[in-house]
Amino acid sequence: MDVRTVDARFDGIPGFTLGGWLAGQVASVLGDGAEVRLLRPFRSGSALTVERTGDGARALGEGEVVAEGRPWSGAVDAPRAPSLEEAVRASDGYSGLREHPFPSCYCCGPRRAEGDGLRIFPGPLPEGILAAPWTPRPAHCDAEGRATVETLWGASDCPALWALMHAEPAGTGRCVVTGTLRLRRLAPVVGGEPQVIAAWKIGESGRRLEAAVAFFGADGSLRAVGTQVAVLAPKGVPLRWR
């Protein structure tokens, strides 16, 4: 059992920890691949207890289970690796620079200063995927200079949601909340080395929308893959930013 306090620095929606960062707390005790289901929002600044449960793990906040996870070794059919130059150009077209539901988000908020948030700004490429450049800073890394599990999970969250936004037909006015995240690290993501993050919608069924995400090294090698299932809800992230 591990008791942590999650600082407000890692908020997605103001006052609540970014879903990917919260999921990463659970994944951090499960190895290189995990599936984490988010059960309820977690208020930042509160004590978070992470504990193993047989083959899985869970996180508790204020006496309630807020997330639960299990190992995951799945695969993702990744697209070709966008070049770093393509990712930089795509990022210039990031919709969140014009209009953003939560501009202080730790992952994708443009109001975050350099060295504070991750500042991952995914923009569209012609083939229908989104891409963004990202270079992990020392503060994002462990003692061996590799991006921490929590950081990778946080970095995977918003690109997947933006991919769903860009795939959404205009005028629907639908909202989603993040339900389940999966991520598998295939190779170290090293601090100071440029990465390319790609994301794309992979399906929709009933109230569930699903997107995938892939991390590539600057040489095009695949470093991590994952998916996110978002659930249609009356209140959540509006799928209307283009």
C-alpha cells in the first residue's frame, strides 16, 4: 500500500487530477503494460492510496475506489511514424490554441508555461491522424533519465481525446468522459530526446468511442502504444473543437 498526495499541478479539469495522470498512478505498480478503468473524478490535493489487489491494483481517494487496473499486453495497429518535422507543422494547427475547454490542462493546456505542463499540442495530418512533438524534461523522468510511467500515461490522455474531437461530425454537441485507458511501453522514452505522439479514432459502438495513441522516437521506432475508451455523458469534454 502506498499513500500519495497528487498536487494540483497535475490537474486536467481545474480542481481534478488529469485522468491519464491518475491512471498512471495505478499503472506504476503494474509494470510496462496496464489497463486502467477510471471510476470517478479525483480531487487534487487529496490523499491517494494505491494498493495491489491480486494480479491488479486500485487507487482510493477519500475512502472510495477512484480507479482500478490490471496488466495489459495488447497490441495497436499503428500508422506510419510521422516525422518530427511533420509533427511540428501539425502542432501549429492545434485547435486548442484557438479555443480550449480547459486551457490550464497539465497535458495539453496552452496556458501552461514551459517546464510546467507537458504542452502536448496535437494537430491534424492529411491522412486523418493527429500528431505532436514532445520532448520529456528532466522533471518528467526517473533517476535513470527515462520518462516516468505517470508521465507517459498523462501524455497519452489528451491526444486521444483530441483525435475524437477532430473525427466528430460538426454540430452534434456530444460530450464524453474518459472511461478506460490502456498503455504499453515497448522501449524507454528517454528525457531530452524528441518524441512524436500520434493519435487517431479507431471506433464507436453505442455510447463508447475509442481512440488509439502511439509514441515514436525521432528515428521512427515505436516506443509505446495504447488506447482510450471515452463514454458519452451529459457532462464532460464537448466534442466540438475543430
